[in-house]
Amino acid sequence: MDQVIDNHAEIREEVGKLCARFPGEYWRKLDEVRGYPTEFVQALTEAGWLAALIPEEYGGSGLPLSAAAAILEEIHRQGCNGAACHAQMYIMGTILKHGNERQKAEYLPKIASGELRLQAFGVTEPTSGTDTTALRTFARKEGDKYIVNGQKIWTSRAEHSDLMLLLARTTPRDQVEKKTDGLSTFIVDMRSVLGKGLTTRPIRTMMNHNSCEVFFDNMEVPAENLVGVEGKGFRYILDGMNAERLLISAECTGDAKWFIEKAVNYTKERVLFGRPIGANQGVQFPIAKAYAQMRAAEAIVQKGLAKFERGENCGEEANMGKMLAAEASWAAAEACLQTHGGFGFAEEYDIERKYRETRLYQVAPISTNLILSYLGQHVLGMPRSY
């Protein structure tokens, strides 16, 4: 199941070798204690993979987004999980495109070397969900600092990150012409404010995703940590969302390939009623259909990556790719679990872990309904539905 056209075969090969050092047993032990894969993230950092998108002048590799997608896809294809560190890939674009030279020089080299982790993305709130413009967290300017009050939820890796990219209102919603105005983006050094205005609380979920609630109580952020222009933060976040969706799509494609390979191998090995179970169409066809779904999603994602790298609008492909890849990975997961029968529920096969992990992506980082709304309005020209 190699790529039809693969410009990053060497990257995949090297990432695959790294992942081989972290087999299913490693991830199962983490699941038991809800642990963070520190050793895995460190290994990726030391190998330079998490600095793939950082320009060479700041200590990174300066690779294109398609290379980052190849890295994350291969991680998932090998049975590992890139969710512990993928945010660094797509958060990076906001600082690269909209941060000033001081911010880039101060943070990017340290992120590239692993001295600092940029993994926390503070956007979603309990009352606003995916209606980002309705968020209530407010940053009030006082002299050379901002005072932040509010709450975020589903801020994954907040306990394991040094820096957070935070989106907050700086102008009340009823005082702006467009609801997307008045939102600002900040780099928060979580080390300096933890316990001093910043509190985190882990959220237990069906998978080991290290998600948290984050509370801001008069938290101080230096004014120099404002990214770009005050009040324009929403468009900065939007810039990174297409990259995020394409990278998540690549992870889903990797999951689908893992499930399909696992299922296909089992259909050849498992013999019942005197023949391999793969000879039965009822077993074979769902796997074949999932494969077709995966290939279709993969093609859309590759097109989106190419458009992104050319500087073209790839919103259609990023959204469709994310939806189709998530559906393909779930179809592959269903087929794999069904193929293994009762064994699919046994932890030692890793299927139930990956099954739980890949289900997330039909909900996050954007729900299927919002993708369909985007396509209906912005691609097909129908009236706005939300």
C-alpha cells in the first residue's frame, strides 16, 4: 500500500525505523497509566522531525507541508500516535507567518532543538465549541501587559507543553462590526504563569489524548507576546486551519493503512471451516471498500497539499480531505475489528486502542457537519446554514 506518487519515500523510511523502537507494548503501557509518550516525542525531536517546518535559519529543516504530512502519516501507519506532538506542526504556521522577528528568533530555535515545547492550542471553550467567534476569554490591555480571564477546554497537551498559542477577545463582540474582529493571538509562556493565573485540569476521555481544561484568572501576558496586530487573531488562526486539516487527514490515512494491513494479514492467517477467512466475500469486501475509500481520500489530500505549497486556496481540499480521510480510517477500523472478531477487543492486538484513537477525527478538529456547511456555502454557493 505504498503511495502512488511519493516524493518523501526516504522520510517515511526513516520515520518508520524510529517508530519501530516504540512497538504496541509501549503504547499499551501508556494507556494503562494515561501517560504522555515523552520518550517518543523526544526521539522525534532529536531526529529533527518535529522541526520539519521550521526554516533552516532558525534551526529547522525548512521542509514543505507535504513532508510534515508524510511524517505524521507514517507515524500512524506504524501503529504509533502523532497526536502527542502534531500540534507543533500546525501551530508553527501562525508564528512563522504572523510573528515578528523577535518572536521568531526567541522561540523557533528553542522549539527546533526541543528546549521548548509548543504543543498547546488554546481556542475551544465550553460555551462556544466550534463557534470560535463566540469565545469569552478576554485579554484586557494594561500598560505593557494583557490581563487574561476565561476558560478553555479540550486544550490537549497543556500539561506537557511550555508554550501555548492562545486566542482571546481583546474587543467585546458587541463593539465590533464583524464578529471575526476583536480576537487576538498570544504566545503564552506557561512555565511562568502556571499556578500564577493559569490552572490546568486533565479530562479523562475514551483515549489517552492528554486533554485538559485550562483556566485563566488574571493571568498576565507581556504585550510583546501579542502575535501580529491586535484584533486580527482570528484570521491568523484560520491561516493555520487548512494546514491542520491536511495534516490530520494524513494521520487518518496512516491509520487506515495500519488497519487495512492488519486485517489483510489476519484474513490470510486465520483458517476456519477449512479455508482462510479472507476467501469469504463477507470478510473481504469491507476491507476492499475501506481501501478504496482511503485511496480516494489520499488523492484529495495530496491535491490539497500541492495547492497549499503553491500558495493557492486549498480550503475545499483541506475540508474534503479531512472528512473523507476520517471516514476512511473509521471504515478501515470497523473492518479490521470485525475481521478479528473477539480478538479485536483484546488489548494485545492494539486494534481497540487504534479504534478509539481514530474515532476522534470525525469530531475534531472540526466536525463533519461544519465541513459539509463549508462545502455547501463556499464551494457550491448555497445559502449560509450556520
